[in-house]
Amino acid sequence: MALDRSAGRLARCIRCTRHERTLPIRTFTTTAPSRLETQETQASSEPPPPPAGATTDAPKPRLRDPNTVSTRAAEQQLIQHQRITPVGSRRRRAAIASTSNIPFSELPYQCFQEARAVLQADRKQKLEHIRVQRERIERFKAKDVAPQDEAHKEKKVADMRRRLEEQKILADINDPVVKRKFEDGEGDLNKPIYRLLADRQWRSYRRTLLLQRITQMNVVPDVLPAIDPVVSTALSFAGKRVQHGDFVDSRMSELAPSLQIQPYDKGKRLYTVVVVNPDVPNVQKDAFDYRCHFLASNIEISPTDTRVRLGLLGEEGQVILPWLPAYGQKGAPYQRMSMFVLEQAKSEGGGEFQTIDVAAVKAGGKYTQRHGFNLRSFVDKHLLKPVGVDLFRTKWDEGTAGVMQRAGIVGWDVEFKRKRVEPLPYKRMDSVRYR
Amino acid sequence: MPAISPLSAARAPSTATLSLLSNALRDLRIAAPTVTQHIQSRYASHQAQGRANKAADGAGKRLGAKKTGGEYVIPGNILFKQRGTHWFPGDHAFMGRDHTIHAGAPGYVRYYRDPARHPKRKYIGIVFDPKQVLPQPPHAVRRRQLGMLAYQMPASVSEALTLNVEIAAEVPAVPVTDALSASESSDVALPTPPARLNKQARTLRRSRGILDSLHLTLRPGYQYRTSNHEIGRAAERKEALAQAKGKTTRAYDEFKKGDRFAAWRKSAVRIARNNERRAMGRGKKGGKK
């Protein structure tokens, strides 16, 4: 393309081939298609080559690529005959001339390579530290300790393990290849460094946004007293992502969503997911009630296996209350559908996560009632820890009546209207005062 | 011998010369110098208009508390008038553009501090019960009032909303309040919605009747809407449909020119209704103190 409309005015001016240029122009791009174009147009504008068989006085000038000239003579020829300046440094041009696909770590920049050498030496040192720390842990674990000191020993082992994790991070944190891989989305979340980078990225913006939405919408303290999100969540209905606090059409939320729970520490663990609506209108009490729209336990999640399709969980061992579509009756204020991810308790010593006996909970009866579901009590009873939260909102729309009818919910034809507040009695003064 | 100063070297002109000069120059003078006696003049207004000795004060703006703690208020009532925010709006109170604090809910006024919310601020809030206290304990569930009543939707609207879907169990007609509580208590046994909804159920269903015939066409300006003539005739067609069923959508009978009796009946109804409304209003005002 000779003159691209999308190019800016300056670029167009530089690339303009109409005018004769005495001095060669050096632009900022490393790729110079325009140069080659100008080269071509100049070549075409040059007088046509003499017919075959005719003798020529001077040999045909060889066309050189500004990206690959590496000798001084070639550079001079490029400038004098083709009126183009070479691109980049000579070392770079020499490297590109040898191969076009130079790996990142072999880029021919001296400062870069020196820095790489320093980082590699540091990494070697860190790996040595890791090896030493591992040996230390093994030796310490093998030691015999008196029973009264067992707790202290375990604490010390935990501290040493934490130090080991820190050292693993330190070994990789300065590696530019790691950084690049993470930014390209190719990081393996089984490795601690990528988990750390992902956690850091989440906390820098998306977690603060989530907390803002949760506190502004008063999900906390209405449903749970406080929460410190440690796992990130991503909610989607029928393949469409829902941001925290978004209004979701009732027809979209008729079927159970898909939830992605991303933990940032290693290992598999069991979670309980519960969806609670704290805005159910209660006309008799002139207040609001809670309703549980979904409750399922024993969901296994790991840093690499994060997806849960709430509609496809097992009825016997996992789901306590199946998905009830979210609905907001006409005239009622919007309903906040809060979704909590609760980490199940760890059994002492073994480190295994405790499963919740779903059958027992169902038989118990207290937590099988949707209306009046008390999440605080459920969390306390089963020793759960709130680690993640998400929110979407619903209100009366065109499809709500249909959704409620299909789900068999009574009350689709109920409309809420504001109660008239009796005005305060005022003594009416004489008309002079109201002039 | 006295010192001769350069000034006294030249001799002063005689008085005769001076008077001659002044006479000659009199005509050339621009204005005669007026010799006035120095009279002390005092002006009523100074440069700073209106202030004699101290700064002027405007009329009092009646700022301050308008409702005391514990008083019953309704939404909109002004609780405190202020310049700036001496007091902040607390629970169920809001602040107007001139920092006036209004009540947001019917209840009782409370003046309080909430160090958890802000270490220094003072708040004015509303509680629903005279025994309740502010501030609430930290992490407590917020107090909220619904402030609404539930009504059954009119039959025409609910008909329009009913879908062409087979409902498994026939829902008995129950009063609104019982229906709501009944549904919520037995929700464990609710039928789960079908895994795949048929396309018909998923698309928006319009009500039967006139709306079926209204179809969206591409109008100028790239908008899909019903054409104006269809909208204009909608009322007429609705009436025709109703009449086909033996009903009518009209509030009044069709006007017949010349039938003065029908006209009188219609206006009599209207007048009676207005009188009734006026009488009701008057009764209320008379009853208040």
C-alpha cells in the first residue's frame, strides 16, 4: 500500500514518493516497508534496463535490505545508491542477517546480555538456597521431639515451608521470560511464581473493584458480617460474562450459571457455593427476608481446575438446594443475588479438607428451607470460611412472569406499590401567613 | 558686610510692575482662583456603603435543628438546617444541595456519633422504633423497612403476561399474602425447570389480541417500530375486539349529538364525584389540629 489513509500526516509526508529527496530520512520504525516501497518505486522510476544482449558500462547496482546490511561497505552502498539509512544497530543487523527468528534470550544487545548474566548468577544462588532449605526441612522433620514440643515443631516446619515458598518465588521473579509468559496468558498456575503474579494482578484492580461493589451494595453486612476475598470469581450465564453487580435479565438467570473460582495457593480444596437473596419483600413484617437460591458443597477446585457448572453438580453428594431462578416481583426494589464461596474446614493434622455430609444436612431440615435461610448460622455450624464473593442483581422485566410461571413460583401476578405515609398534622395558619 | 546670596543678587520687581503684570495676565487666566473658607463637610454614606462603625449583619436565616431527638418524622421532613456539614446524614436520612438534612423514612430522629463510620463526625439518623438506638453495633444487619403493599395485578395485565406453557399443577386462587408464604415454605419440592427451554418459551411472547397483529417494520432512521397508522388505529381495534366478545373498553357511552339527557347524566356523575372528593379533603383538614 503506497499511502495508507490510516497513517498520520507526518508518516504520509515522510512516505510521500512524489518529491525528490536529497537527504535520506530516518524514521522511527524498525520495519520500513515504505523504504522498500520507495526503493521499488524508485527502481521502477529508474530508466528501464537496456535490452538483453546490449552491453552495459556499469554493473547493475545490487538492492540491499536496510535491516540486514552489516558491513561498512554495504552500508555506504545502501546510503549512496538507494538513499536509505540502515535500521538499528550493526550488531542487530548482523544477527537478523543470520536468522530472522532470534530467541528472546539471544538478542544481541550487550547491556541486555550482561544483565541476563547477573540475573542468572542470582538465580543459581537462589536455587542453591532452595536445595539447602529442603534438606533442612527433611532433617528437622526427622528429629525426635518430646510430645509436649510437637506443636512447636509443627509450627517451625510450617514456617520453614513458608520460607521455602518465598525462596521459590525469589528464584523466578526476575526472569523476563516468566514475566512475558504470564502476560501472554501462558503461565502454568501449578507453579508458585505464576500464582503470585496472577494474585498480584487480581489484587491491583479487580479485587478493589469487587470490594467497592460489595460494600456499596451492602452485601456485607446484610448477608455476612465481613469478608476478605482470597479467591477470585467469574460468573457467566449462558456463556455471557456478568460483572460484579450487573443486572441480569430474568430469562438469562433462569438456568444455573457457570462459576469460575480461582484460588491463588496450591493444592486442591473443597468449597461450598451458596446464593442468597437478602431482599425478599415481606409485607406482614414490613421488612425483608432471606431466600437461598442455591446451595452445594464438596466442590473440588484447584488453581488449574477452576470451572464449576452449578447446574451439572451431583444431586447426591453435592447439591443441597438446586438452582432457583432469580426473580424480582413487579414494583419491588431490585434483588441482590449474592454468591458466596466458602472454604470447607481442614481436618487437623491430616491436612485433608472435610466433606460436608449432604444427606445429613438434607435430613436435618434446618438448611433445606429456602425462605428464611440464615447463612451466618450455616457458616458457623459447618466451620466454613468465606473466601470469595460475587454479586448480580435482578429486577422485574418482560420475562420475569414467564420465568416464575415455569418454575412454579406463586406470586408472578403480584405488584408492589408504595404505602401511603400519613402526613404530619399541621395547624393551618390564617391566610396572611401564606401570602 | 552681609553675604550676598545669588538669589538676592537680582532685585525684586516693584509693586507697580506686579500689578500691571497681573492686570495683563488676568484675561489669560483659565479660572479665577476661588478662595473659600474651609467648611467641614461630612457625607452620609462612606466609601463602604452602609457601614458606619462595624460590619453589617443580614437577616437571620433560622438555621439549626427543626426536629428534636425522638420526634416522629415522615420522609422529606427537614431535620436540620445548616451552612456546611456540622451534622452528616446518618441512617435513612439524606442531605440536600444546601446541606439541609432531611428524613428519608418515617420514624424517630436520633442524633449520634458513629466512630466506626468516621472518628469525628456527628450524624442525624432515623430509627423505626422508639426503643431503637443508633449507632448500630459494627457488622450488624441494616435496619430496613419495605414500605410497600402487595396488590393483585388487574386481570387484563395478568392475562397479557400468561404464557402458552403447560403448567403442571393448577395453581389455586389464594389471597396474596398466603400465596407468597405458601410458595416460599415449600420450595424444596419445586419442579426444576426443563434443562433446555424450547425456543418459543425463550423468546418474548406478546399477549394475544391486538398486539399479535402489530409487527415491527424498518422505518426511516433505521428504527424497527410499528408504523404510525397502526399505532393510531390501536385503540379502535382494541374496542372492536372487545365488542366482539361483548365487552367494551370505553369508560363512557359514545357521544350522541342531541341526546341532552345522556349528556346531563354524564356531567352529573362528574360533578358528584368532584363534590365528593372536595368534601373528603375538607373533612381531613377540619379534623387536623
